[in-house]
Amino acid sequence: MSGKTFTCTLGVRWGDSDRLGHVNNTRFVEYLQEGRVQFLDAVLGGPGVEPAERPSGSGEAGVEPAERPSGSGEAGARGATVVRKLTIEFLHPIVDDSGPLTIDLWITSIGSTSYGVQHVVTDREGTVCARAEALMVAFDLATSSSRPLLEDERRLLSEYLHGE
């Protein structure tokens, strides 16, 4: 099975570089998070954003708004999630003029309470600079514990599922 891939672009900011002249490894975590938030907002909706209202060029449009979890405080199908595990493979340095960066994201697995997100970061020349996988866990804010993924979350995420 090969689902959709979500793509977003991010600029390299002046303050991202360290004394060695390349983007510091901690900034990669921020790039991955920014890409993942754009992905989740576009696919599941985010605070005040229904999935069908996504900006042009930010993934597939026209997904029907889904029921949100009770007490989530967010629009669309997106309930709270937390990062349980993040693994990054640094493959090529990013420097100030490497941008804009492209981040491709897709889903690698969907479980009962969690899902995997693959990230591939490339520079403006198309060189793969990093690969990362995040294990995201659905989270109940009221009980501070994991919760089952909602059917709408599973359905919308499965459109981006690769390789299962």
C-alpha cells in the first residue's frame, strides 16, 4: 500500500546556524515539528482550522470536517497527541543558503493509540539532509494518559499510510 505524501517547505532562519556554520542538530527537531504540525493541521485540522479550510498548496483539500474529541479544544478530527519517540538520521549538513527546505511526511503505521510519522528533509538542490520517524501517541488531556485513536483520525491518517 502506498498512500499520499504531504509536502511542505520551510526557510532556513539566520539564527539556526551554529559556530560551525551549519544548522545545529537541535534545529532539525524544530524543522521536523513545524512540518509535522503543518501536516496534522492540514490532514486532521488544528486549532480553529477545519481540514477542508487548509491553505492552498498544503496538501490535499476537500476532506470533510470530522467530529473532534470531547474537550480537545481543537477543530477537525485532531485530538491531542504527544511525541513518544523521535529518531533522526543526519545525512547531510544544512547551511544558511540550503533553503528553502522541503519536508515530505507520511504515515508508517497506525495502532490503537499511536501512529508513526516518517519525515524526509531535503535542501533546495534535492539532497536528502535528514530522515526521521516520530511515534505519536493520542493523548487525553483530562486524564493525562493515552487514549484510543478516533475513527476519524484513523480514517484520515490512513490516506497517508505507506508500506503496510
